[in-house]
Amino acid sequence: MNSVIISVPASSANIGPGFDSLGLALDLYLTLTVTASEAWKIEQQSDLLPSFTSYEDHFIYQIAQETANRYGCQLPSCHLTVDSSIPLARGLGSSASAIIAGIELANQCCQLHLTTAEKLQLATIKEGHPDNVAAALIGGLVITAYTENKTIDYYKINNINADMIIFIPNEELKTEASRKALPEEYLRSQAANASSIANVFLAALISKDYDLAGKMMEKDLFHEPYRAKLIANYSDIKQKGKELGVYGTVISGAGPTMLSFAPKGQGKTIAAKLQAIFPDYLIQNRKIDMKGLEVTS
């Protein structure tokens, strides 16, 4: 195997009413530089990556090993240099990007020639739902459906004429804790209302009616009403964003990061104003990553 560089974007999931089915790739990246080696060695170049004691404890290695085993292959030794600009446990898909990176590491090292559909299936089995992993793998804004027979269908929206603003707090919020805030069941009337909001939201996005999309983003009934109490400044961030002209603001994934859709070309200015209002946050104007997983030599 020649040396390769594997790059995987961050992702924001749910986007309001798109609970467990909608993912958006953002231009923050997990990057692996992979070279053949006589023994395993993993070096990390970012403080945003979790600590590890040996290569066998490293999550990306574990995913690669599981993938190789699934296909009856021996994973060869490699020297990995790992870098990341994706914050951990902030609702920006850090685990999803690591899963995609691990699958692709095995794909390259073992010459598995996996298709996009096969990678997505493997990643979804590991992650439990396809929203984050689909966006990280494919790029853009991806609508997914994970049906009872474990088939994954998706539709990618490439042309979103809006800027993205993210509000990253200092504290972490584990997905497990955020999941526990949700009800186990919904009444039929609640589910019907929540689904209708999601339907209008996606129709508005596709037709580029961003005012309507922003309105629907903030009317979610599936998860935001239950997770709002876990998110510091939840209501204030939404209110100030609206006052400054954003279309809508939602929890990114399980939180605690929040995400706003802003008019195209205004994101940087609005983000700077919001940074002055919320100095304890890292507030950034980010681009949608349209490519997803990239492998270069």
C-alpha cells in the first residue's frame, strides 16, 4: 500500500425535525496520514482527540480491525498520523468521522474495494443510525431512511444557498445522556405533527424557501423540547440569532453545540456579532462540505 491521506468531515445531525435521519457535513476534518510500517504506531497531532494507551485501544484502529475481520482479511501494520479539528462530545459527529475513517483505513490497507453503500451499511451498524455517518461519508445535506430490514436509502441535497453558524460551548454533552432525556414513545398525534413539520422543512429546503425552512427548523417536536433543558443559553441563542437575521437555529446532533442557517454572505458578520454577545462560546461561520470522505495519495 502506498501512503494515503484519509479526510473525513464533521457532521451536524437532526437539524431540528430531521431526528436521526438528517445529517449535514461541515468543513471541520478528521485526517489520517497512513503509511506502511513493520509495527503499528499511532501519533496524534491534535488536543481535540481522545487519549489512548496503546494502538489497540485506539477507536479508529478498532473500527479498522473489525472491518478487516468482517471480510476475513489481516489488517497490516501501519503508521498513522491523526489530526482533527472536530471537537469531541459537542454534537459535531466526532465518533461518526472516526468510524468512517476506520472503515476506510481497512478498505485501503486490505484492498477491500468497498462501495459507498457498503461503507454506509457498516458505519450505520456501528453508529446505530445513519444520519451523521451518511453526511461524513457522502457530504452535503443527506436525508436517510433506515428501514426494518436494515436497508439504507438516502437523498443528498447539494445546493443549499445559506451560511452555517456554529456555537461551540466549552462543556461536553455525551450522546448517551442526551438520549436519556427523550421519551420512549410518542402519541400518534404527536408523531403525525412532528412528521408534518419535517416534511414541510425538507420541502422548503429543496425549493430554497429558507424563511419557511427556518421557521420549521425551530418547531421540532421529536427531540428539541426534551433536550433544551440540557443546553445552556438555548433560548437566548435562538432569540439573538433571529434578531440578527438568521433563518433558524437548532441543536447540532445531541448537543451542546447549536447550529444556525443564515442568509448567504452574511454568516461571517452575524457570527462576529454573536461572538460579542456570547464570549464564552466559540462561534464560527462554517461551510457545508460537499465531498464527504476523501482519499488522496
